[in-house]
Amino acid sequence: MVTASAANPLKVKAAPGRLSEPSNWLKEKAMEKCKHKIQQLEEVKAQNLEHNEQLKKEQKEHIRVLVRRAKEQEKELERKEKINNEQVAQAVKEKLELIKQNKQEAQELRNSIKAVEQKIQKEEEVKAYWLEYKNVGSIEHRRIITVRENELVELVKNFREIE
């Protein structure tokens, strides 16, 4: 509560016990922001983990499909009784192309998984930074705020003595 003296309207007096409320509010806001940021990072991490698991499932399914295709092609080749040299060369070429495609798809999936894992690592580093701030940096700021509050109380005391 702020009151002005009738004799001098420029003098403003703060109600006792009100000096620390803004800093408490600021501390609470800062803590809320940190908690909110951590929650967001954990949500992103969970999403990334789910995405990673989905990619792994897709990779396994692709591999199964590719293996099934390869087996089907092998069976088809075995059913044919008469195969001339030209057909053999074509079949070998197709099989090599399929193997090449399989390897390329598998590599693409590995690269995608690696990218997701790197993203998760970066998010973990950000999370660690904010946890470090929460555990260490906020304590230092709290100490600085306390020092500043004490200096302010001393200044108000000195000002009142000068009045």
C-alpha cells in the first residue's frame, strides 16, 4: 500500500512487508517458466522417442517386406524350368537392383533414426542446461536478489533518517 503525505505529495511510503512480494512473484514466475520449459522439453522428448520407435517399427516392416519379396522372387525363379542365358542375366540384374534398393532403404532408415537420436541428444542437453539453472543458477540469482533487497532496505532506512 502506498500513501502520500498531505504536506508533501512527492513522498511515497511503502507499506511494511511489501518489499519482498515482487521478488517472490518474480521468483515464482521464473520457476513456473522453468517448469513449463522442462515440461515442454519432456513432451518433445517423449514425442521424439515415439517417433524413433515408429521409425524402428517401419524399418523392421520394410525389411520384412523386402525379405519376403526376395524370397518370392527366388521361388519364382525356381519354378521356371527352362531359363535361357538372357533370362538368367536379367534375373541377376533385377536381384542385384533389389539388393541395392534394400541397402539404400535400410541406409536411409538408419540415417533417419540417427537424425532423431541426435535431435533427442540436443533436447537432452537443453533439458540438462535448464535443470542445472534450476539447481544452481537460480540459487545464485536468489542470493543476488536477497542482497539487492537488503541494500534497498538499507537505502530506505537511510532515506528515512535523512528526512
